[in-house]
Amino acid sequence: MNTNSTFDLSLCLQCHCLAARRRARELTRLYEAKLRPHGLRATQFSVLVALAAVGPAPIGALAGALGVERTTLTRGATLLERNGWVAAEGAQDGRERHLRLTEAGRAKLEAAYPAWKAAQDAAEKAQRTAQAAR
């Protein structure tokens, strides 16, 4: 390994990827703080919303729509299923499970919506403030 490097690592401190990930973690903390009293994480809320919007869906398609790995969604769906908020059903050909929102899941979603909306409004306000400061 060459120890006399000619590249400037200080540029890495301005990394757009790092900045985006930092901002994503800040946003996640904001939403999760608002949703915590409802027993939901931000990712769980998103799954409930997606199922309410599109109806029953194969796990693979739902994972793609949410931008998460199929295995990640499967693990998360297990807890949602255990809480009775979603139900898993086998597909006709038996190769893939479908998730559907239960009545309890819809009630949970409706109860948590105002908390999500408060987080959404706070995020939008912070974004406007940041843009005005530029």
C-alpha cells in the first residue's frame, strides 16, 4: 500500500452520500419519536400505508414499492402480523405470500395518522427554514 497518497481525503468530509444518510437518520428519528406512542416505527407505518393504498400485495412487490429488501420486509411483517395489524396469505401458486391490512391494522393506521402528520409538518417546516437560510 502506498503511504504517500496524493488524494485529498478532506474532500470526503463533504460527501453527499454521508450527508444524505445523516439527514435520513434525522428524519427517521423525528418520525419515530412521533409514532412511538402508537407502538409503531416509521417503517411499519409505511407498510400499513402501502397496504391501505394498494390493497393486498405480494411481499416482493411491496418491498419494491417501499424500496426495501424483501427479507427486511419479511422480518418487519412478522411483527406486524404478530400484532394483528397485517395478515399473510399464500398466493394461489404457493410460491409467494401476500400481505393484507387487517381491520386492527387500519384502526392502528388511523390512530397514528395525526402523529405522522405532525412529523410531516415539522419536517416540511425544517426544510423551508433550511432553504430560506441558503
